[in-house]
Amino acid sequence: MASYKLAKIASDMVRVISEILFEEARDEILKTITITDARVSKDLSYAKVYFTSLSDLPKERLEKEVNEASSFIRTELALRLDLRHTPELEFVYDTSIEYAKRIENIIKEIHENE
């Protein structure tokens, strides 16, 4: 499958999963989650969905909560996206934002010490 088609599906998945969490989720923990990216396998059997949260809960607990709700999210995703096969979902906490903040703070410290 062409990479632009996979990118389009991943983009649609990010949008629709965000909508599902905002509109359909009953768990308040799930409502704090923001979907940042999705990566879909070439055969559309598997998708890794990256998320972050403003919640103070540990990332392990957040991952556990959202992965427990993945079957519900997958069912809703299947209803909203026109795909022959809806991929299995694995949610992973996105650490790139924290990493970028750490780098930014280091650069700020360097400039303050000059």
C-alpha cells in the first residue's frame, strides 16, 4: 500500500480517536488524553497510537487505562471509518513533548549563563 494512503489512514485515525475520547468516553482519565500520532502497519492489521495527557497520573497508569479501553475505541473507530479491516490498537505514551521541553530548558540555561 502506498505510503500516502497509510499516512491518510493514520491521520484519520488520530482525528476520529480524539473525537471518540472526547465525545464517547465515560472515564474522566480518558478525557484528559490527547492523541498526538498514529502509525499503521502496511497490512492495516496493527496501529500504534501515541498520546499525551495533562493529567498528573503516571504514564504507566494512563497507558493501562487507555489500552483497557482499546476494544471500545476500536469498535467505535470501525463504525466511523470506512476500512475493510480495523487495525488492532496499541496506545503508547508520547515522550517527545517532554523530551523537547527538557532540551528547551537546557538551551535556556546555556543562554542565561552566557
